Amino acid sequence: MRIAMFDVKDYDRESFEKYNHQNDIEISYFDTKLSMNTVSLTKGFDGVCIFVNDIVNKEVVDALYQNDIKFILLRCAGYNNVDVKACYGKIHVYRVPAYSPYAVAEHAMALLLTSIRRIHKAYNRTRDFNFNISGFTGFDLHGKTVGVVGTGKIGRIFIDICNGFGMKVLAFDKFPNDSVKAEYVSLEELYKRSDIISFHCPLTEETMHMFNKDTLKLVKKGVTIVNTSRGALIDSVALLEGLKDRIIGAACLDVYEEENDIFFNDFSGHIVDDDVLARLISLPNVLMTSHQAFLTKDALDNIAETTIQNALVYRNKTSNENELCYHCPNIENCRKKRKGSCF
């Protein structure tokens, strides 16, 4: 079985070689992203393995099908970059639903703590032997109200962390979970009452720009926004305006809605043609990392192991709950209740 892996970094190659040596699977690694411009590279392969910024729209799906690609392996949980409806009946799609929810939840809290306690600024100052602490006044998390949007595995772990800090936790999810130690409220109420808002939900047509210019009319003045999920949950222009108008006190971002051709690359010697991103990064109360919340050794090992297992599921004509189709955004809509291959 031959697999073409796209958008590969050194850490991907290392983790996959570790888990692939006994499975008789031949993986070819490509640095480039999968798109209509690169889909010709898939000829002669049985499947492709992709990441968050590869583009698999209907046009690419049709081209993959013409190249006799039988399955797509996602090295991530989100699948908004894949037209799963176009894949149905043609190409099987598998994902890694829970590579390490702790990695992402802990990174969200790391961003939050770094921002409110000015740790990144203190680090730069002390590196120059400047031990002045003026301008570093933060605030306690204890007693503050945090609103968590999305209570899947990552959201629930983030809630547990917040509870450990003694915070008041509000939560919003279309499918509330009785085991979650938080007060479920409407999204509007969450926006109104929260000192901190953290996003932990997938990107869908419904959640696209769920934080927008109208949202700014609801939130508390000085609210801190945290997003380690998908960039397009937040309207970046509205976020920038909220920061400039002092409505938003700080933004902690690991994702950005136009990150596709920017993140995971080095542009330190170039001018980036994205004025919104440039202005966001220039603001002193914006802390941004480059979609690295997942990046722990534990998560990389889990991604590689699960992805290889997904490939074996296809080869052995068995099934698992990691297969996706447009019928099953959640198991209630899955026609086979995830007890068999989607088609």
C-alpha cells in the first residue's frame, strides 16, 4: 500500500517512520501542500495523508478519484478543509479525533497565562538585563469568569484546568454534557458574562465567524479572547477593530483564518501580504503562535499511530469510528452508527 503524505515537516517524518516500520506501508513524503496544483503527484498511490492547510475541495476530490486514490488520511481532528460530501461513494476519509486533547487545552492555558502576566515581555526584558517590572501588572485568574465555547474533549479538559484555578466556568455547546463541571448558558449570555472567552469547537458553516462585529456589542469591555481551534471561528477584521477600540483587552491566538499559505513557513526575511495579520501581530496585547498547540511528542506519536491504524482499517476492509462522511458530523446523523464502512 502506497501513501503520499503532504505538507510534511521533519517531526512528521520521524513519528511516522517510528510507527510504520512493521506494517508494509510505503510512504512518500512531500513538503508541498495538496491542492489542484499538486494533485498530479498522487498518481500511482493508493491513498493520501494530509494536514490542516491542505485543500481538498470538490475539484481536488474529483482529480484524486481520477488518479485512483481510494482513501484520505487526515493527521488532525478537524476536517473543514475536505469536501466530505464530494468524497462520499468515491474516496474513504479518516481522521484522528483525539490525538492529545491535553496538548491543545494546556497550550490554551499557557497562552492565557503568558498574556495576562506578561511573561513573554518579561523574558525579553530580562534577556537585556533590564529588571524593571513597570508595565507588567496582570490580573488573577482565580474568581474570574471564563466562557468555553465547545465542550468536546479539548473543551472539557480546558474547563478542568480552569476549575483548578478557581474560576467560574460558563459553557456553550449544542450538545451539553451533564458530566461537565460548568454552567451551560446560551452563546449570547456567555459573551455578556465572560471575562475570558476560549474557543474549542470545529469550524462549520454554522460556526464560521461566530465571533464577529455584532459580538463586540455583547462582550465585556476588556475581555480576553483565546482561540486554539480554527481561525475562521473569529472574524479577524472584527477582532482587530475590537482591539483598536479597547473593547477587547487581549487576544491569544494559535490559529488565524487566513493562515493557509503563511503558518508553518518562515517569512522572517519577507513582507507578508496580509495587512490584518501584520496589524494584529504588531499590537502589544496580541499573543500569537503558529498553530502549534498540538505539537507535543505525545500528540505526534498518537497522530502517527492512529493514522497508520486508519490505513490498516481500509486495507483490511474493517471499520472504525474515525471514518467520516457528510452523514456523520455527529453519530446521531451517521446512517450506520459508525459500525461499518461509510460506503
